[in-house]
Amino acid sequence: RKTAKDGRVGVEVTFNNDGNAHGFVSNGQLALESKSAGWSKTMLESDVGNAFGLGLVPPHQKRVMFIAIPDAPEVTDLTAEFRPIRGRNRNER
């Protein structure tokens, strides 16, 4: 759990792209969980897009992004799992 400079409470998530192409965080869901607090939250594709915009992660790089989640627990075991939606092109309608 972290408080941003503007006072919003949330978490920082590090996205690691070990592939050869740019990754787009907005093309997936993000599942957050703390077993010790009995807390979980799944952000749908639309929620992720609103939180990060395009969320571009260059190939073979990491990017840290902040998500405003006021009810995120103050714990050390918070885990995040990104679930990409395969075969989706952001420009498809």
C-alpha cells in the first residue's frame, strides 16, 4: 500500500515484459490478493485501461505503475497477477 503525492491511496505494481514486443497492460485484467488480510480485487480490462491508459511496457523492460485503490490493505503479502487477453488488438472494434 502506498500514498501518492496527490494523496490518493493505492498500490504500485511492477510489470515485467520479458518478450520481444511491446506489452499493453490495458489488454488484460489485474488480480490483486492478500491472503493474510482475506482481501482480493480483480480489475477488469476497462478498469485497467482507466487506471493506466495504454500502459505500454517496452520489450525486455520493467515499468512501475500506481493504481488508486483506497481499500487496499496495509500488508506485506499483496500479490498481483496480470491476465492478458490473448489475440486482442487494441485498435479492433
